[in-house]
Amino acid sequence: MENLKVKANLQRGTEYVGGHLTIDDKGLYFHPHALNVQTEDLFVAADLLVSVDKGMTLGIVPNGVKVRTSTDEFFFVVSKRKNVLKTITDLIASVKK
């Protein structure tokens, strides 16, 4: 699987935390910029991923991705949404083999 790194914002409560989302065969890594209030990294292991769907910011802007595990849901605003969706879908499929 090819790694993908894109600019992204992760919704944490009411804040959209800016940073980068990296997807590789181990899972999803979100690394926030230092200027955010919330600066904790996020890692979601590939074997925990259940689904990925398109999402919309403010219900109208088609630039989001919803990632679900069995216990959590994460909403990312991403650049290159089509590539992100395909990469995560492929990752989920590869883990389920």
C-alpha cells in the first residue's frame, strides 16, 4: 500500500485542529500544528478501522471524511478527499483479508 500524507483538520469538540494526516499500512496518524490549542497526536490502528464515508463541513461543503472504529468516530476536513477515501477504503479491505 502506498502512503498518503495530506493537509487536514481534525474536529475535536468545537475546534478544528489543523495539521497533517498520514495514512500507511499501520493506520492513520494525525499530527497537529504547534499553534493549535489541542496539540495531541492521534493514531488509529488499521485493525480498528470499521468504515470511512464522505462528510460535509457545516452540512454543505463536500470536503470531509468520517472515519469510524467500533467505539469512536473521527471527522477530518481534508485536501484530496477522493484520494483519502480510496486509501482508507483500501486499508480497511487489506486488514479484513
